[in-house]
Amino acid sequence: MHFLARPYLLVWRQDHWQSYYCKDYFHCNTQANQRDALSVGNVSIDDALKQLAELLPSHASKPVAVLLPDHWLESDQFELDTELPQSLYLMAAHTQASNVTRHDAQQHTLSYVVIAKSDQSLSMYVAVLLKKYHEIFQQLGIKKVFSERAIQVSNAHSWRVLRSVMRPFSSYQKDYLERRAERNSRMVLVACIALVALSGIWGSVVIRNLTPKAVDTFKWPWPSVGHHQTHVVDSLTQLRTLPVNVRLDDMLVTEDKVHVTVTGNSSDVQVWQENWPDRLPPLEVTMSEEVL
């Protein structure tokens, strides 16, 4: 069955496509294998794509990636400023790609990898593939295309490491920084929603496991309280009207009084206190010295 097939790569070797299981490829990535990858073949990328279209139907599943030899690409390696933030690596790769190809940015895709040197300096290897070829790979169901030369200079020793350190061929988007910020914002929002949901589940479990006891005093944080105590419930309901810029730090509710300790704007607290309902126990407020 397709979803049980082992992930494999398609690599160009000696004028034809050769498949490697991901683990086997990196295990066999010897110097001899690297020489095969760097050798200039006699087949053009157009003919190789036709060969690929004929080959894929015979495979039970699509490869996780295709690795291209250097002679089908335009590439360059250059020194990278160590103080350049990672968010600008793509922009640096795009700038360098414009220097190594005669084609417009709209006509090519790029891939890059950053290499850390032993002397604490950085370099970037950039490879450029014409967009029309990248689109053919996509139409054939190939989601990821890499430069095999870039893999070798990266010293990636596994498919997992490769995916984390190297960017596959893709088009450059001028608004990628804005897209990245928007994506990060969505991730934060999803995390917040998940946290709120988990907090709600945890809170409901805790409250359900509490044993109600008839007491005359409600103290914050929440103890076991008898819900028949009307003055406690009504006072709690009224406390929900606290101004949004005021934080409730401590609270004590009895039949005779309601005492709260709060942090926030004193004038807002004063207005809120003046509107405390007469039907409830008298309200005493202590202002915290902390500033929000």
C-alpha cells in the first residue's frame, strides 16, 4: 500500500534516474558517490524530465524529493555576515541568485544552505533552477527538489537534518517577511486557543472533584463553597464588573462585609466602589502598591 512505502529519493546518475531509500543515500554518500554527482552528463534536463514522467508510474509511491546535478543549475557560494539575522537569509540568497543568473527573478526558483566554517565564519551556497522546470516537477507530483551539490557542502548526514538546514527550490516572494510574521501570529493565536481550552478542561475537572462544604466565608483562591450562600454568589457576580484595567489580587466575603485587594487605577476603582449595590455586604477596598 502506498502509505506504507519506505520514503525514497530520486537521484541523477550516469544519464538515468536512480532511486535510493533516504537512509541508504546518506549512508552511501561517499567521495566516489559525490564524484558521480558532480560529473557532467550528456542528457539535458528536458530529456531527463521526459524520462522521469515515464518512470514515475512504475513506482508504488512518489519520491519525497528529487536531487539535481550541478550542470542543470546555476550556483555560487559566498561569505555570509555572521550578524545577519536568519530571517534575512532568503533575501541574501535572492540577491546572490540575481548575480549568478541572467534570468529575471520571476523566471527562476532558488535553493540555499548556510554552512558554518571551523573559524566561526559563515558561507551560503545558492543554486538557481528555472521556474519552468520546477513547475514540471510539481506537475509530476514532486513536492521537493534539491541541489545535490548543496547537500554535499551542507554535510547533512540524514534526511531529517537536510530538511531542517536546507531550503528546497521555491520562488522568491517579495512579501515573505510579512507572510512569515503573519504565520507566526497565527501560530501564537492557535497556541493561545489551545491553552485556553486546556485550562477550561482542567478547571472543570478540578471543580467537579471539589467536595462542597457549608461555610460562612468565601476566600480567594477558591475553596470548597456551598452554592446555597446567596450573598457569596451575588458578591462574586458583582466582582465581575471590575474595570478591565484593574486586577483582583485577594478577596474575602462574609455576611458582614466584602474585602478585596486590587491593583490598578485608583480613580477607576473608586468609581466602581461607589456603584457597589446596597443589597450586598459593605465593600472594603485595599489598593496594592504594585503598578500594572
